[in-house]
Amino acid sequence: MSFAFGIGIGTQNNQGEWLEVFYQQPVMTPDNSLIEVAGNSLGYKGGNQALQVTGDDLNALSEALRQVGNTEQASLAEKASKSTRPVVVTILETDDTASSTPEVYLKLHLISHRMAKPHGVKLDGIFGLLPNLAWTNEGAIDLNELSERQLKARLEDRILEVKSVDKFPQMTDYVVPKGVRIADTARVRLGAYVGEGTTVMHEGFINFNAGTEGTSMIEGRISAGVMVGQGSDLGGGCSTMGTLSGGGNIIISVGENCLIGANSGIGIPLGDRCKVEAGLYITAGTKVALLDDNNELVEVIKARDLANKPDLLFRRNSQTGAVECKSHKTAIELNEELHANN
């Protein structure tokens, strides 16, 4: 069984190079019949390929898909056959490293469509395949062609608005998942996984290959590679350290029902039901004073030793400035548990 399939409507520059692709109905783990039809209609011979197709190709694909009962993709192929923009059929036999821009866009769509979760598809090497573009009210434009397009718009008494200059577009120009609120859509990139019930307020941000399981209030930053558990809240201006930061490979995550206070941040994965005091940034090497039920010091440890542990409260002592940790467990029990895993 193949990994993914998509019929995409895209944009190319004047040299015929792909800039971006929109997949309305991507398919993960498509049926063998779909791939067989693509092989017979489009000459697909296997492997990972992005096939630029004509209207005739798409009509033949549509007819063949209807014969095997795949009416959804048949209808999409029929509609795409009338496109004035270039059309690509992307077939990924395996989840190998992408080799083309249409392949990258299909993988990003799979995540934003909630078909795959962050870290569930292979995204290494994608930056070299994503051109840096001007994202405008008229779509994606090659930066080398932007000046002429701006002049053309002015001569026609129009304004070409450049909304951003980036490798990634905003997610909502491609996918709007069910059951979410996003106050500023420019702050959620394509390739974000936004779980049902999530609210992203104006200062919230979700990078690609990152997101929420659902029912979360996001007023802070979810960096690349970070997943936030069900029921957790990120306060205004807070930050999660992504896997791209410093070239690290530690996967930062936030457990269920956590609270990361305003202007705080984490560089370790949090377990369930943890809290980080407002304004406190915890990195893996932060020295943390482990306190007992009487607020007496048990031991000073590094924050990385508390990674993924549940029911922790991280705070800063307002008199000494020391970072402290208390647990719903007694600190002695927690300390014994930590040392038992050494």
C-alpha cells in the first residue's frame, strides 16, 4: 500500500518551477485501486513522483476512477481538468525524504488535514525544496518576478499587497480544520496540526510540524516539533523551545491539562498537569530546587531530570531568585523516583 496521493492545483514561476500546491482532498494510505488507476491513466511506474498533467490526462483519470467506484477523487480530477493553473498528481509510494516542492506540500497538507500528527511524516530536507516567496493577495509570486507584478498591478490601477515573504504560507489559505478558532490566521503556518476545540488568540503562533491535540487556549508560541496535549493552555507571550532551536534533537512537548504562564517558556518536555509560573523560562540545564511539603530543600537538580514528570509546579522564589519545584507527590518520593531511574 502506498503512503499518500493528491491531486493538486499549483503555481509556477516563469521558468516552470513549482512555487506552491493546493491539495483539497489529499489521501493517506490510498487503496491499491487508486494507485493502479493512476498508473494506467498517467503512466505512473512507482516510487515517489509529482506528475504534471493536462486536462486530457485528468479526464482520463476521472473516468477510470469512476469505474472503480472512487467518486470523490474522480470528481476532483474532473474539476481540475478545467483549471487554468498547472495541475500536479503527486504519488508517494513511501514516506522517504521529499525530492520536489509538490511532495513537500502534500506532506504539510496531511498534517494540517489531521491525517498525520507532527513527527508522523518525514520532513527532513524540506527547506531546500520550499522557495522563499512573496505571499500576496494574488497568490504566491517568485521574488525575482515580484517587481514586474507590482508594476503591472499599478498600471492596471490595482495594489498588489504583499502579506509576507516566507517559505511557508499561512495554513488557512489551504486548510481550515473543523472546530477551531484562529484570531490571526497569519500566525498559523501550513503544516500545523490544530486539534478540534483549539483557540489560537491574536498573539498565539503554531509552526509547521507542531500543534495541539485539542481543547487548548493558545496565546503563546508553539515552535516547530512541539505538540501540546489536550486541555493545556499557553499564556500570553510564552514560548516552547522547538527542535530547530540550537540544532537540538530533544522533542519538546506539553502534556495534558498543563498551564504555561504568560511570558514564560520551556526547554524540556512537560508531563501531565504541570504548571510554569508566569515569567519563568526553564531550559534543560536550569538548576531547580526540589522542595518538600514544608518548602524545605531536598536536593538541587537539573530541569532535564524532571522531563515528562507529571504534577509539577515550577516557580521562582521572589526573594532569592532560585527556581523551585513542588509536586503533588512528596518531594522525597519524587526524589527517590528520579534516582531509581539513573
